[in-house]
Amino acid sequence: PPESARPNPRGELSVNFSVDGDFGLIREIRITTMEGQPLADPSELRLSDQGNQRTSNLFIQMPTTVPSARAWPPPEPGETTFRFPAGTTSFGMVVPEMGPAKLEKATVDLFSLTIGKPAPEETKGVQWNNPPSQFFRASGFTIARLMISAPDSRILAIPVDGLSVNRFEDDKVGKLDSAIYRPPDTVVRNQPAFLSPDGQQALVSLSLTSAPSSGATRCSIGGQVRATVARKIVLDSSDPISLFKGRDFKAGPFSGTIVSVAQNAPMTPNATNTSYEVMIRFAGRVSNLLRFEIVDKKTGRTLVDRNILLQESQQQSNAQSISFPVALAQVPEEVIFRVQHCEKIETVDLPFDISTTVGL
């Protein structure tokens, strides 16, 4: 393929090829379209060699232009951007709306189980056709992914110390080490990695330092999960307001104030896009405030959608206000604040005793 092809001031097309071999053996060059139509008379082609003995750079000056399928000048971006109809994905599939799941009781289910076979030097009698390389660092471990269900509530968090195992057994050797891997206890309240849209179910992973014995067909895990949940969730909206400094609004039991509206400084001297930082303060029983949205009144588009997770110290002290900044690409004429809050937040303990088949 040509290394470059560009028009020159004389109206010709300069094409640059890299040729491996003896340049002097070339007697004729024909340039055609994919359909075989000639683009230029071979007698009108001018060649020049600027290479060495092994590789030559072949420059061709063509008194013509190559037809292009692309329009010039290019059309505006809006003319070439395809927009999918509302309610469909990129593959044309209609995504059904998922309503709240109908759960009967609070439970813990086994979602998946991953078992690592120990190395021969770690456990006697473990069966390997060939011993694994030390580079692989084979080690016996078990990762159980648990599904937590809490009906009529929203799971907010699983504390770091909220997972405990008091029994781990298999049907070959009996009791196994029930110690679990646990990160440093520095996070008091963290969001579950996987949460259902209605918030009633969450997936958490439990890592054990041991694995079922080689030849075992069943294993059992017993323990407890402690979860922080919100009860009786309510959604309230404010009246439309303008985003000006000092404006007050009210959404349900919460009152709010727009503390400041500032335009961010451009990152480069020639930047044309602008952004704004809005500082908002909510007052009330903010420990029960779960999330809030800022909606453009004119378009109905959600500009900000933010979860609020307060530290345990704020909950215990019954904090009555909270302030935080949000970023906006533009400031609309009027916005509506929507807040999601609950009547109470409590801790629930869910014991579990799970038995499942395995094979190593």
C-alpha cells in the first residue's frame, strides 16, 4: 500500500510507495480503480527514485485525482450521527422495565462457588496428574458469592466485619478451617459491589483460606451476614427554581440552599467549553437521605444523579446538614430537585447454612 497520497499545488496527486528490490527493473506502472478503470495514462506518469540499493521510495506524480466516496467538504456531525429510537438499545432490543421483586422473607442464598485446588506440598493426598509450577502459586481457597435478600427495604451496605463463618465442612475429612480473608477494618460503611435496581438484593463475596478436600463431593458453609438497610423509602420533589446563589428550596422533609454557583476556569487558553460547580446544602435528618437528582425542568433530562453515603460518625451524631459540590456542563433556566429518603436505617443479621455439591 502507498505510504502517502496527497495533492500538490500543480493539481497532481503525489503518491509515495516503498519498493523492495531493484528499481531499475520497473518498466511500466498502471494505476486503476477497484473496477479496473484506468486513473491515468501510463505515458503521463512521472517517476523518481530516492532510495538505496535494497529499498526504493517510488514517487508518482499523477495528473488526475482519485475518486473518493467521501463527500468534501465533510458533512456536519449531526448529519452523519445515527440516533436510535427511544426505548431501544444499540442492537434494537427493547429493554423491559424491571419492577420491584416480590420477596417472601430475608434470606442468604449461594450464588456461585469457586474452589482453588491446593498444591501437593500444601495438602497431603491431593490429586494432580502433574504438579503445578510454583509460578502459578496454587493454593487451596474457596470464594463463595452470596445473594442477600431483604424484602421491603433497600440494602445500603455490608460492613467490613459484617461477614462471619463459624462452620466449614466437607463429606470427606469433616471440619475445615473457617478463617476468612478480611481487608483492614478501615471502611465503616461501603456500597455492595452488585445491587439490584430495587435495592432489595445484593451480591457479596466471601473468601475462605481453605478448600474442600480432594475427593469431596459436598461441602457446607454456615455463618452470618450483617447488613445495613433502609426501610420505607419515599421520593419527594421540589418546586422549580433557578440556580442562583442563595436560593432556597424544599423537597419533602428537607430544606436546601444553593450556597454558590461558580464557573470553572478553563484548563487550556483556547478552551471553548465551560463547566460549572454548584455547592448545595441540605438540612434536616440527612442521615436518612439516600440520593438526590437535579432535573432540567424544560427538557426533563437528569443533570445530576448522586448516591449519598454518610459516615457512621455522622449517623451517630444525628447530623442535621450536609454540603457537597456537583458539576454541571451548563446552567439551565430552572431545575427540580428530587430526593430519595427513608423513615429509618437499621442493621439486620441474616444467618445462613448452605450445603452444595463440589468436585475436585
